[in-house]
Amino acid sequence: MKKFILSNLSSLLINIFLLLFLIFTIQNNHQKQTVKVLEMESIELPISFILGTSLIAGSFSGKLIYTILKFKNNKKNS
């Protein structure tokens, strides 16, 4: 379990850095959109923030899924 957490910690730290960088760089963006999910609407957010957060979420979830599958395969081979 410790190895699993350590392998995902670097990905988590990189994605947090990217999120902070994204927040600082979109300060003066005036193009805004709302996001609709299951009949609910969000507040107006800059388009670059929506795209950036989806990229960061995809990056982190992809790394997480990869390490889960990697550890499952290591347990089967052992």
C-alpha cells in the first residue's frame, strides 16, 4: 500500500502545481461559459479553466487507473 501511495504522490503534486498555475494564468480571461450536468448549471467559468481542469482530472485519473492495474498484475504474477 505504501508503494501505491508513493507512486501516485508525484502525479498528485504535479497536478496540484498545474492547477495552481492554471488559476493564476486565467485571471483576466473574459470569455465565460456555464457547464450543464444532469439539468444543473454551474456558475460562469472561463473556458480555459474548464478545459484545464478536465485535462488535469484526466491526467490524474489516468495515472491512478494505470497504477491500480499495475499493482493488480504484480499480485497475480507473484
